[in-house]
Amino acid sequence: MTVKTGSAGRGWRRMMRNGLLAASMLVPLATMPAGAGQENLTPVVNNGQNLLRFDWPMLRIGTGEYAEGPTGVTVFTFGRKVHAAVDVRGGGPGTVNTDFVRLGYETPDLDAVVFAGGSWYGLEATTAVATAMMDDGYRSGSWDNLALSVGAIIYDLGDRRLNEIYPDKKLAQAAYRAAKPGEFPVGAHGAGRLARTGGLFGCNAASGQGGAFRQIGEVKIAAFTIVNALGVVVDREGNVVSCHKDKDWPAGLKAADLLQAMPDSRKPDWKGLRTGKDERRNTTVSLVVTNQKLDQAELERLAVQVHTSMARGLQPFATIFDGDVLYAVSTAEVEGDKGLPSFDLAGVAGEVMWDAILSSVPQQPVAPKPAKRAILKADQVSALAGDYVFSDQVKVSVTAEGDRLYAQATGARAAFAVKKEEKVELLPVSDTDFTIPGRYPFTARFAAPGVLVLNPGEWQQVGRR
């Protein structure tokens, strides 16, 4: 990394000599030069430390992410052809090969289920997994050996990030080839890398992918979901699990508080936030898998019942702006009297799916508190000024006025709390961190010479001067 030789570079070196930038701040940053194509991106596979672990060798899972997005993909494979059913509830679904699954042929045909971010652009991931199977020699061009993958996408673009990177063929195939049994990372990983919930009420809480597993005798049930719902995540006591609440909202917020107050709960005079156009594009895509052999009618009813049960954990559910899709798969490893009655199986699976929904919620970002007085001197603040480019569409102009720092979006779009209409003051938090107080946590970190990181950490966006 090159340090500028002008006044900005000298100011930065002065800050370094004065110990104003801790060495721990100089961490590798995920960034992509403005205008660069996705061919330069490196897939990150099977990322995450919070893992659902289970014993099921036939079920293999791989995840892939582009940290620069962030966005990702989650791939489920089954070791052999399996039976599947699908249930579509939302008003804006995006799927691949769903109609074929609905035909209900007696012969098992499905090889993989693929979930991805990137909205409809992410559908490329589903077909990419099928071509990887052929390229690797697992499937072929013979009519009775064709690879079949089905999939669905979530919307993770718009103002929730500052670029338009999407899960592509390279990422999907990397995730497929990295798949392994018995591990599923929960939280902001895979297709749930930039999921969000509660946009209907302005909650805009960070979300992710969730999973749960239960075994009764020899019967195994696993549920997986990418929770990107317009509604809120609700626990079994009716509490809203995650929400960036307005300061006047009740501390123990329940879903009933929001739903019973509609439409007032969505109006400014109720201290809610009007939902913008981008926040209305939401989807929860899910998969329930059992090793019990089911006929097609039972499998389809399993899909319908489990999908219906999800309205308890996501409220409201399946709105016109959601693209909710659920796939149900039977690996047919257990049959006869070793199995459960289909109505018991579906009832248990609904509870497992609720557990999966709850596990999808990652730790939420916390708003930093600004210092009571300036931390840096005027020349040190001046060293931070400049135009920072995050993508072709998003640029932020940082200006200094004495010991105060200001920011304004100068590209086609705003940069979170940094708007286009007027410059806003960045209030100091530390030697490197600044904030803009508001309902949603916001941090601007000058992490290295010429590098500005917005909301550093799990969902950071990186700009360069």
C-alpha cells in the first residue's frame, strides 16, 4: 500500500508517529477498485465459526461468499438423485426449475438446492452448480443422467450496500466443490451474507441463514432458511427478536405491538420509518430435508405445512413484496414402520424450522457514542479529507473545517447515513473512528492512508481515495 507524498500523506505519517492509529486497526480490508470486474474477486468458502453440526453423511452443504459485496451462495447436495416438492408463497419469487419439481414424477431427479443473494442476477448460481456436476464428471449429457439443480434468490442489493456485486458462476461452483457433511454456518454467511429483516416497520435488522436438526429414532429432519423477510423475526413468546427500534418504542417490543397498530406503526407520527422502494424487496427461502421415504403427496404436504408454520416465526409472512419459497426433500433412507406418521413428521418439522429461523439472527451492530470534544488537531483532520470511491455509483467527499470533519455523498447514490442533499458532520469516536448519530448504527473508520471503511466489521464497505 502506497502512502501519499503530499500534505495528506505527511499528516497521516504524523498521526502514526503520535500513536494515533493503533496497529490493530491496520487489518486486511476487502475492497475492489472502482470499475473492476468480478473476475478479480476471490471466493471465500465455508466461512463462519458458529456452526450447526449434525450426523447425516448423505447431506452435504457448501457456502461461498464475496466479502467485497458482501453477498453469497449456499449449496445443498444429496449424494444421489432425490425426490422434492416446492411451495411458493411470496408475491415476488425468483426461482429456477420450480415448475419441473411440481410435476411430481415417481423417479427421483433432484441433485442440488441452491440459494443465493444478488436478486435475479444470483439465479446464475443455480445453473452453475449443475454445470459443475457435468464438468466434474458426476453427471453427463445423457438424458437419464442430467444434473438437476433447483434454486431461489434473495434481494440483497439497493441501499443496504454500496456496490452491485452478485453471486456468480465462479462463486457457486466453489461453494459446490467445497461442500461437506454435517456442518452449516449460521448467521451472516452464504446466501444470507447480507440478509435483513423488519423493513416493513423500519427495523432493518441484520439477518442471515439459519439451520436446525432433530432426530427421532432413525428419522432425521433438518431445516435451513435464508431469512430476508419484510416482517420481523418473532420468538415463541411473541417478542421481536431483532429491530433497530425508534427511541420511543417499547423496550419489550412484541410483534403484536406492530401488527395491531398497523398502519399507524408504519407512519412517522408513530415513530416508525417509511419503507423505501429498495426495502420492499424481501424474501425468505427455505429447505426442509428428511431421510424418511415419502410419496409425492406426503412430500408436497410437508412443504405446504412447514411453509405455513413459518408465519409464526416471521410476522407478517409472505407479503406481496416477499418472494418466499420452500423446498422439501426426501432422501428416502428410512421407510416402513421405522418412520413417523406424515402428520407427526410435518408437525415436528415446523418446530425445527422455527428453531432455524431464530438461529439466523446474527449479533447486531451497536451504535458508537461520539466523544464530547474533538480528538484530532486541525492538521490531522485535514489529512483525512478527500474523495473516496466505493463503486461506480457511490462516492463520498470528506472535507475538513478546522478540527471538524464533514462528509457528503457525491455519486449517484447515498452512502448509508451520508446523504447527497447536504454534508453532515462526522463526530469523533476515537483517533480513527467517527459516527453520525441516528436510528441505525453508523461508523466511518479511516483504517489506513487513503482508505475509508463504512460500518467496519461483518458488513463493511470499503472506499479508496
